[in-house]
Amino acid sequence: MTNSNALVEKLTLAYLEKTCDISSMAVEEYVKKFIDLSVKISKALEENKPESKWLI
């Protein structure tokens, strides 16, 4: 797993924990939301990638 994948997973999980009651979700619903959201976050990070390779 790369650092960017780990970052996307952490951001996705944090967002879902703050916005959804994940304890009441079915596994299928959680997995679908997690995948959909992680794709959106990945795209947003890629589109807004700084020119420098250094991350703050």
C-alpha cells in the first residue's frame, strides 16, 4: 500500500465516521459507500496535486 492509498483510506474512514452511523449499516452498504467515496477523494487529490512532490 502506498502512502497516498493509506491517506485516502484514512480520509474516507474519518469522513464516514463523522457523517454516517456506520454501526447501523449493512456490510454491503458500507463497502459501497467506502469505495465510492475513496474514488472521489482519490480523484480530488489527483486533480489538485501540487507541482512539487513534497507534501506538507
